[in-house]
Amino acid sequence: MQLTVHQSIYIHTLRVGSITNSSVLQIGSTGKSFAMSQQFNTGGYEQPAEVPTPEEGTVEPPLVPLSPV
């Protein structure tokens, strides 16, 4: 059995406190989720940012222990 759902959602105001790299904002329902990543040049920069170089003795360990998968 195949079920097709068509929906229309009208949002007049949506306030989101914050969205981080691992956040998910879902409106409506979905049968499949597709990953999407977007980057925007909101500052109007014309050149890439300089690559940061760590200063000697300032490298700190991660706050969350990282383990190999």
C-alpha cells in the first residue's frame, strides 16, 4: 500500500531561539528526511578567511571525550 500525503502549511510568525549545527527544525510531517546544509555569505566577504594557526601551548583538549567509531 502506498500513501501520498499533500499538505499546505502557512506560518505567519515563527520565532526560533537558536539553531546549532546539530539542530533539527521540522514543520509538518515527513516520510523521508534529506540532509541539507547551506552556507551564506551574509558579510559580503570577497576572499576566504585566513587559516588560523594555533599558538604554541594553547591547544586545549575537547570538552567532550572523543572516541573512534
